[in-house]
Amino acid sequence: DEYYFDLIRVLTFMLRVLGHNGMVILLDEIESIVDLQKSSRRRAYALLDSIFFNDFDLENLYAIFSYTPEFVAKLQRDASAKTTEYAKQWVDICGQQELGLVPLTDTEIEELINKIVELHSIAYEYQVGGLTNKVAKMMTSYRKINSVRELVRTTVDRLDASLD
């Protein structure tokens, strides 16, 4: 692992020389770690912990972790089962620095769907005109969809199907 952190250190140094304040890394969907086998999950936890607490003394590196509440729940279950020792310190720190996302409003959902429709129409070279009813149906069905990702995927799938 140290080799890879040395590469990050060099990259961060180069960015500083070029006049940047540092580097931000976004570790998105870290909840996928909970789906790994126990030994792989333990190694992933150790790697995250070294980033979380900057064990490799990386200057000007800012890490952002993106996760769902399910990740914290699984982490706590692993801690209870003695699978990991990281849960307590992570939960304590995350609780202090956590930013939750609020669900999209109906207006934001409609705006997102309209932007997807617009991009889709450009990509597949068709006129948007008759899609307002389809957008309204997508809006209605959004309440059954659990995530923005699923909304985007479903919207694109429905638009693709409408081309057939």
C-alpha cells in the first residue's frame, strides 16, 4: 500500500508546485465494501482507515467519503462480530463531520428528468416535443424509486424504450 500512497504523495506535490492548494479524492459508494468477503472487507477497512487518519502523512490531500446509512449499520455489525476494530472510531468521527443529503423536491425531480430528456434527445437526435406526458409519468413513478441513481437509470431506460 505504501507504494500507492507514495504515488499519491508525488501527485499532490506536483499539484502544489503547479499552484494548486492540494488534491481532493472522493471515495464514492464505500458501502460496496460491505459486500466483500470477510478477509477482503477487513483489508478494505484497513486501507480506508489509513486514508481516514492519514497514516501515510499525505500533505494537502483531502479525502471525502460517500456512503449510505447501510454502510454504518454494517460496520457496526462487523464491530459487534469482532470482524473490525474500526467501527467505533469511524462512527464517532463521522457523526461529527457527516453531511446528510435531503431528498429531491418534486421541482428538482422534474428539472432532473427534463435535463435527462434534453440530453437524451440530443444524443439520439430527436425532437423532445411529445415527451411531456412521459415526463409526467416518470414523475409519478419516482415516488416508488429509492435513489436518484435509480431515477436516472429508470428515466434513461424508459427513454430508450420509447425509441423502439
